Amino acid sequence: MTVTLRSFAKINLGLRIGASRADGYHELLTVYQTIGLHDLVRVSIERGSGIEIHCADARVPKDETNTCYRIAERAMQLLRAKGRVRIQLDKRLPVQGGLGGASANAVSTLLGLERVLKKRLPATERLRIVAEVGSDLPLFLLGGAVLGVGRGEQVYPLPDLPAMACVVVTPETGVSTPKAFGEWDRRKAAELRSAGESMAAVPTLTIAWTSDRISRLSCGLSAWLSEQYSGAPFGRGRAENPLLALVRAGIKNDFEEVVFPEYPELGEAKTALLRAGAKYASLSGSGSTLYGLVASKAAARSAALRVRRLGWATQVTATLSRSTYWRRMFVG
């Protein structure tokens, strides 16, 4: 038996970087939002033992460094299952693109194994093992709009939002997330030193400074959620799409401060999206993918064409609500 799943991508609706932690990670605050772009993941179990991964993209590892491999290994142990796991990845999402493709593939592998085996892990166990493998895996066990805190692995479902058209720009450049974090730390420490702070005071001041940035986004999110739950009108006349109301709350991706100077062409792509009519444009994660939220599907097609004429690869899609995410996940 083979199970095929759509492994949907995510974008980040704002991402604030907090202080560096003792475990080497950073505190984060972000809103994840699943979108319609996806890979295909096929999972089957054959006679024998072990795990094999097949993918035409040479950049995708086929060994235990692949998140799908690590998830499959844990799942087979916890489900007390035997057999040779075969995972076929049809990659359509960019590698190192900031869309969470590898993480989404891993969660699809877990869900596919459960269906093939006709066994299911407890929900809390699912969340635990995916968080051990990667920071942004847990969001794919929820879908829709998801608040991520901690290193991004602590997830909380946000209100299910109506779909909004989205233009995605996928540059050929790949951005390393660890390098982006390293550059963030270096720049912020340098800024404080240039302001006349002593070296000894920099770590404490950096924590206070980054905590303040997270607090500002938290305040904006809280105000937005209050409007959602209270039913307050968005603007005047016709109700505003709640995603645009979130944008109005002042969301921002901190990675743009370090990625755009290193890769100026990515900043140019964001500008192109805004000039083409996007209501909001941003880097997703640490990049290199960018997205623009657009008022309608027709406007998205027009914007994508304008950006494509400038030499950028573009795709038109839409945000996925939680219910749509799960309804469309399994193929056939």
C-alpha cells in the first residue's frame, strides 16, 4: 500500500528574533501560515528493514541527515512496526527557500506511515517527536495560521482565516539559516558597541533589546486577536480581510535586516512585489523565498506577470485555512 500526501509550504507572517539561548537556538516569535504550494510525498512499507529515500533532486540528502529519515526511524520504533520504509519525494518547493519544505515532508512522512500501518500515535507524542527533529515541524501538525514561540516549536492555533491570494518569488539563491542567525548576532552586538556600551554589558543589553522587539510584535498580535474574537469591524465599509488586519498590526521579519545587505537582489524582489500591487511583501523565514499578499487572484496573476518580466520566477497561490489544509492533504 502506498499513501500519497500533498506536503504544503508555509510562509512567516512576521518573525521577531529574540536572545540567543544556552542551547544555541534563539527565542522567536512568528506567525506561520500554510499556503497552497506543495511537494508530493509517497510513503510505503515493503518487506525487509531500513529506510530508503528517493528524490530526483540531488541536493536532497538520502541518508539519516534527511528529516524524513529521522521521523520515519522514530515513528517505526514508537509504533512497534517492522518493514522497509520507502519514501518518494517529488520536490516542487525550493531547497533552503524558507518555505519549510523539508519540515513539511517529514510531517507528511509521519502521517503517511500512520495511514499505511493503520496505527496512530497520540497527538502529544506526535508533537514531541517532530519538535525533537526540527523547530518548524510542529506547525505542520496544525496547519492554517499558527503562532510559534520558543525556538518556533511551541505552537498555538490562531483563528481560521479566509484565503488570500499570494504571489511567491523563488530566487535561485539559497540562504543558510544558521549563517543568517550568526550574522544577526554579530550585527546587533556591533550596534550596541558602537553606541558606547561596554563589552561586558552587550549580552544583557542584547537580551533586553531583542525582548522589546518581541514585545512589540506580541502587542500587535494581541490587538489583532482581540479584534478577531470580539467581532470588531476592520476599517470602514467592506470588512477587511483578517490577514491584512494582521499586516496592519505592524508585522516584520527581522531576517530582512541581515539577508538583504548580503543578497541585495532579494530586497529588489520585495520592492518589485510591492510595486506590482502587493498589499504586503516579506521574506519567508530566512529566505530566500519572498511572498506578496494580494487583494484577489486576478490581481495576483497580474502582479506575478509584472515581477516575472523583471526576471524573477513567480508562482500564484493562496493561503490555506486549517480545514482546507487537512481536507486537501491526502491524495486519492
